[in-house]
Amino acid sequence: METLSSLLMLAASIVFVVLLIKVLFKPIKGILKFIFNAVLGYILLFVISFFGEFIGLTIDLSVVNIVIAGLLGVPGVILVTLASFLF
């Protein structure tokens, strides 16, 4: 009977550790996704700004633009580009 109790306790501990790992790594995954989108957005904004100078399109590489690109990804870059073009 003591062996069954020990096995159940071990199984419950394993399930708890697995759930804890999933809960703890979910926010980290979101942070890594934001950082990846911010870096990709910065690169795209830089490329668009560099080649946009030939047609008169200038984009500031400010923190606000990078945050918008980081939160929204490629659609954020398109939004910043359109806003810069219109205003």
C-alpha cells in the first residue's frame, strides 16, 4: 500500500512540474516573439527607409515605430510606412 501511495505521489509531482514548466514558459515565448518581431520590424523599417529615400519616403527609426512594428509584426511595418507616406 505504501508503494502505491509513493507512485501516486511521484505521478502527481511529475504532472505538477510539467504544468509549472508550461505556465512559466508561456510568457517567455511571448517576450521572445515580441523581440523577434521588433528586430524584424527594425530591419524592414531600415530597408524601407534606405530605399525610400530615392522616392522621397523617409521613416524615423524611433522607439514608437519599432514598438508598433514589434507588436504588430509586418502589418505594423506597413502601417508605419503608410502613416509616414501620408503625413
